[in-house]
Amino acid sequence: MTVQLTPIAQRIWDMKYRRKAADGTPLEADIGETWDRVAAALAQAEPAHTRAAQRDAFRAALDDFRFMPAGRILAGAGTGLEVTLFNCFVMGTIPDDLHGIFTHLREAAETLRAGGGIGYDFSTLRPAGAPVRGLGGTASGPVSFMDVWDAMCRTIMSAGNRRGAMMGTLRCDHPDIEAFIAAKADPARLRMFNLSVLATDSFMAAVEADDAWPLTFGGEVYRTLRARELWDRIMAATYDYAEPGVIFIDRVNALNNLAYCEIIHATNPCGEEPLPPYGACLLGSINLARLVRHPFTDAADLDVSALDELVPRAVRMLDNAIDVSRFPLAQQREEAVAKRRIGLGVTGLADALMMCGLTYGSDAAVARTGDWLHALQRRSYLASVELARERGPFPLFDRERYLESPTVQALDADVRAAIAAHGVRNGLVGSVAPTGTISLVANNVSSGLEPVYSPSYTRKIRQRDDTHREVTVTDYAVAEYRRLVGDDSALPPAFVDTESLTPDAHVAMQAAVQRYIDASVSKTINVPADIGFDAFKDVYRRAFEAGCKGCTTYRPNPTTGAVLEAGGDAGQTSPGDHRTLAEEPCRVCGAREVLGHPGCRVCAHCGASRCGA
């Protein structure tokens, strides 16, 4: 059966995921042949006598976009190219010496070139002005070395028409934290980075109490300021130019299943994967919008039996991908094989809720989301247990210490019992990525756990002769409703977009999903341009109190770009179409217009993305 793709989905598939010869000649006639290639490649990790059966099961999981492996798998599996199937990397700990710094710069370049997005913690570098012993000089500080990384990344075209993407973190008590916070006030600086402050529990407590906060390095206190003053500086920067985000790093480590064998200081570029030094994770998403039975009726709900069938196949495919993938560095392979992290998450959540008549962020939607994510979590762990029975648990599995993790202790009793009896194949199983371009390829389902940006909007598609053709891009759930009910029917009240949601609705949904995801989630809380500063910074406090592992917001502002309210069936404006003007042109088509939010920018003209999920 030939899968019908919308024009924009066809364009992105052709540009990013379709296998081609070295001269650009297409080697796959349609996306079904892409799925055939991916299924066959991942089945190579199976024993010869079961390989064909597993290949067919994998192919069935991919059909109709029900399971969507992340972009690196779609683009690279079975191609023979020297690329990685892993989206997410955190690089090694940077030593505080010039030789080590540039060794890590080279490692970063190799990883970006192979297609991986990377994260780095720069907290290990001494602050600006600190003495450099033996040279009689002073250090330039971590932010200056981030400029070096940024310049390197600008020269690297990642595999598969993918722009390099990086996350840079710095501890909240580093003496250069204020320079880090202010770095992106310059719209030309650190454009290849997303930035996040590592906020500790003690810092959050000091902010609440308005205590003094020392900035230290190497056991030396450089200066002291009020914690609330520093917090307000972080919030003011984020209010003005959307960065830095905040990672609640103590919570990340406390809830980590693998806390007994690793410490985390950074995440991948979009934040859904907190990882240790040289940590790596690959991603995939269950498309909830494709699993709704009886959509737009009172009987609408998720087909849990289909989920029960689909999740074990997805877990097996991702586990196999670890063994068939290439790795830019040997240390990354060692980490991946020792812990066997996978990141199975969801996309199409907002569409699925609308198809069930539920308004994103409402109490009913939050409750139903929790039910769905609980079912996903439960089935993922049980599938990983079954793989452990068949193949053995991950090499660093320590039964007693693993079961002590707060996240594992919160699992259902029978799931914990199964892990105790048989072990688990994958150290962590869950992650919710932004799913930017793969959601567009799936005929524009809502991305990850995000709300729908706009029911429809107009997008220009660049043609091979360098002309542009305008097409209307319609959200998947909206298109389905129009198909079933009629083009002239008014959309039901549950059809909401970002513009109509409160920040509290975003936080509630993020917290509901995070509760059942053992790694983390990528989420941007969009707020209106006219939100007051005090109300804005309160969003971060509420995210912390709700149990989130981090918080990122986007408020339209002059530095990152003005929102272009474009779209609608007749070319009318729609405030839900969050387009911004890029600081530099897209490397694929040269356009400066992007769709999305900081950290997951998609070119509005050709579909190339910075983030890469």
C-alpha cells in the first residue's frame, strides 16, 4: 500500500530521509521503501533464524507512522554511510588545560560530523581572570571557549542535511555564571548553542529564602551575591531573549535509575536526555494520534491493546539499534553498550487529546495523559524485562541498587517484581523528544508533547528550479476532522493552539508526562509577549514545584526574532504559527524564516532542522 504524503511531508522525506546515490539519484520510490530499509537494518541484530520474522514485525510497527524512529535512524539505518543512529550525546568532562580543551573540541567535531547532537558542561573551566600557573597570564573563562565550540559547529554540516546542534551548561555557583547568562544578549553570539543553567536544590532554597549565594571554583569563593538577585538575572535574560533555560540538576541525578554508576552534568541539545560524560541515547516515538479509536466521538480513546502490541516492538527495535549503530568515539560505544539507554516517547499527544474531545492542559486532559503515559511506561519496562530474559540485562545492572532508585520504586509492583526476578535490558527506557521534522513527515501530527501551534498555515516549498511553491500545511487532527465531518464545519472547542493556552496549562502537561518518563522531556512553554516579568518568572517556580526536571520558555522578543503571524486557509494570519526570523540563513535553502521554538528550529521553507529529533 502506497502511503500518501502531504507536499511538505514529501519534501522533507525526500530531503532528509530518502536514501540516495552519491550523485543524488533517489534509491527509494516512496516512504514505504524507507521503512523496509530501516526494518531490515534493525533486524540484523537478531539471530539468523528469527531475523525475517522480526523484520516483518518491525515493518508492521513502522506502517502508517505508528512508531516513528528518530531522524538519525530513519536517515542512516541500512545506508552503509559512516553515520550514527544516535541523536543524543553528552561529551566527556573538559579538563581545565589547553591540551584537554582542544582534544574535546576535536571529539565534538567528530560527533557533530557523524550526525549527533551534543551537550557539554563548561563548569570545569576556571573563571575569567583566574591565574594560569606557569604562564603568568589569566584565564579567559568558559564562555570564551564556548565561542570556539560555536565557531567549530558553524563549519560542520551534520549528516543528512542536518545543522549541528549543541547544549552548553554551567553551574549556578560558577563565578562566570553572570557572563554565561548574558551571553546571548548579543544576537550573533553562541547561535549554535542552547544554554541552560544547572540549578541545584540548595540554590532554589536560597532563592526562596533570599539568602546569600557564594560563587566558587576549586574551593575558593570568588564573590557572593543574593540568590534571588542571580535568579532574577536568569529570568530577565530568558524573558528578553529566551535563554538560558534551567535544569534542576539535583532532581535529575536523584531520580536517575543509574545514579549508582554515573553523575549527570549536561543534556543533549533539546534537553530530553540528561546524560553522563560520553553518554549516548537513541530515540523513537509512539504516534498517539494514530492509535485513537472512534475519533471525534463520545467513545474516542486510545487503543491500549494496539499500544501493548506496538511498544514491545519499538523497544526491541531501539535495543537492536544500539548494536547496529556506528559511534563517532569508542567511549560513546562503551557507555551505550554498558547501560543500553533507549528513549521511547510519544508524539501526536495534542492531536490525540483533541481527537478524544479533551482540551490540552485541562484537568481531564492532564488525567488522560497520565493514563496514557503510565501505560507506555509500564509496557516499556515489561518489554525491556522480556529482552533481559532473552539477552541478559544491561552489563552495569546492579539489581539491589537499581531497585532502590525512586523512579523504579514508583513503578507498578508487578513491574518491580519482574525486574527483581529477571533484570532489565535497558538502564532507562523513556524520553520525549521534540520530534520536529519526523512529525511533519507523518503528515504534520503535533510535535512530541507540545500543543498544536496552528490549525493550518501557509508554507513555501522550494522547488528544484529555485522557485517556491506555497502550500497549506494543516494539522493532522484538523485534517482528519475535516475529512470526517466536512470542510465547512466549525472546529470543536477542544481544538486549541498555543496562543490560547495559559502557562499553567503547559506546566501541568509537562509535569504529567515527566511523572512517567525516567529520562526527561523536551518542552517549551510559550508565553505571550505582553506577560509581566513577575508572572513570567513564576512559571519556573511552578515547574520546579510540579516536579519537572527543567524549564524552558519562549516569549516573542526582538533578539530571537519577531513572531510572524502567517497562515490560515486563505492566507490570513494565525497567532499559533510560531515563525521567527533566523539570525543567519538556512544552510540547505538559504531562507531566514524558521518555525518552532528555541532549540528545535525548522526552516519554514525547506524543512531542515537544527535540533534533529
